[in-house]
Amino acid sequence: MNQERIDFEKERDFSSTLTVSFTFIKENFKLFFSSLLFLAGPLLLLNAILMSIYVQNIFNFQTFNPDDFESLQFFSPVYFLVIIIAIASSLVVLGVTYEYIFLYDKHNGAKFTVNDVWNAFLKDLGMLISTFFFLVGIFILLLIALGIIIGLFAMMGGILMGLIMFALFIALMVVGPPLLFVITAVYPIRIKERIGNFAALNKAYLLAKNNFGNTWILVFISQLIVGAIGFVFSLPQFIYTMMIQLNTLQNAAVETSSVLLTSFNVIATIGTNLTNVVFLVIVVFHYFSCNEKVFGGGLMKKIDAIGNTSEDSEDITI
């Protein structure tokens, strides 16, 4: 029986990248999502439950009075715990996704286990955490710089402020998708190439810069796909929350169903996080494609491997 193997180190256009990404997910669906559910599922479930508790406390809270001690419910320990668990679960989803892909590449599509993915994730956990805080630091610096720029223009008058806001909007539309790729690609670059944060960020920027148009289209389309699928999972939660808010406008206090709220939150949290995995897979394949286009290397590896390939090999490369 033929063993189908996907070639990662191959230059692809945006349509081929989308196709091979969905092919990878389809062919690895069982083990891939089993790994995600077993390893990231508990944290995602905990995050959904905590979020349900927090939201229910808010909706059961009659009025928001800044002088009332109960107003602190908005920033209760549950609120900060939700943020911490959400970050942790996102890192696990991200790490498990990338470790699975690189294990697949390392084993040339051969079988491995959820335990192998877990061990690889634990090995690189420190790297994932350091990368997260590095990117958070970069984001904070950018926000500070942006705040200073906006503040300076705000002092010069309303018309100038309007112009700068319009310019920022246009700039965000132009550089937003490639910037999202750069930020996301730092993780797989570090895991694959074992380099530092600044080196990985610089390489991600270089890859996006040399493939700007392809990157923009790929990220934009993939975000539309992921957003549409994620909205389906979030729709029950959205409808139920809107119903509660409408009732809140008519009543002093609203009783919410903890079972329904928790169920909808679980569906939304797990569904949207697993849907976002599609984008992470696309980022990896685009990283390999851009890397092959800019630096090469994949073709030479194939040439070197020809002499070591057995005559009875039945591998098929996509």
C-alpha cells in the first residue's frame, strides 16, 4: 500500500499553500486533533467554564456603580484567572500544532504517538513562553510609540488628527496581514531552526518582505475562512448573550442558565481554538514555501537523498 507523504520544503503559490494545508489536516485529522484535544482540551475546557462563571456573575450583577464594592466583580480574581488560562491554553494549542507538524516532517509521515507530541512540546515549552513574552514586549513598545505619535498629532488640531487616523487605518490594511504572519511565524521558526527571538523575528520579517503580495493574499483569505468557521461555533454563545443583554435592559436582575451558558462557552472556546489551528498550519507551509524561495535548500536535500533512497520506496510526494 502506498504511503502518502507531504513535502514541506517546496515553493508554493497561495492557492497551493491553502490546498496542501487542508490536505495535511485531512490526512492527519484523527491523530492531529486527538493530540490537540488530549493535550490542550483540559485547559480549553477550564477556560470556558471560568469564562461562564465570570459572565454569569456580571449578568447577575444588578447595576454597575463605581462607588459600590460589588463593582469589583468586573475585575475579580476570576477575571484575571480567565486571562491567564486563555493565554496558557493558546500557547498549548500553538505548541502542540507546531510540534505535531515538525514531528510529521521529521518522521517523513511515519507513525508517531500523542505521547511523542507531548514530549516534544515539553522540550520546547520554555522556548514558547520566552517567545510569547518577547512578542508581548514588542507589542507594548509599538503601542507606546503609536500613542506618542497620536498624542503629538492630537495637539496640532482635529483635522490633522483625522488625517493621521485615516493614514493609520490604510497602513493597517496594507501591512496588517503580513504583520500577522511575521508575529505568528516566529514560533515555528524558533522551533524548527533553534534560533533566538530576534533572529527568528528578523527572518520572519525577511520572508514576508520578499513575498509581500503572496503573504498578504494568503493571510487575508485564510483569516476569512477561519473567521467564518469560528463564527459558526460562536453563534450560539452570541445569540444567548444578546438575549441576556436585551433582558437586562428591561429588568433589574436577570437569571441566567449556568448549564446553557457553560455549554455555549465550551462550544465557542474549543471550536474557535481548533479552527484557528487551520491558520497555524497555513503559516507553517507558507514559512517553508517562502524559506525555499528565498534561501533554497530543499532541492539540494532531495538531490542528496536520491542516492540514499531504496529502490522499493513507494513514497508519494505532494
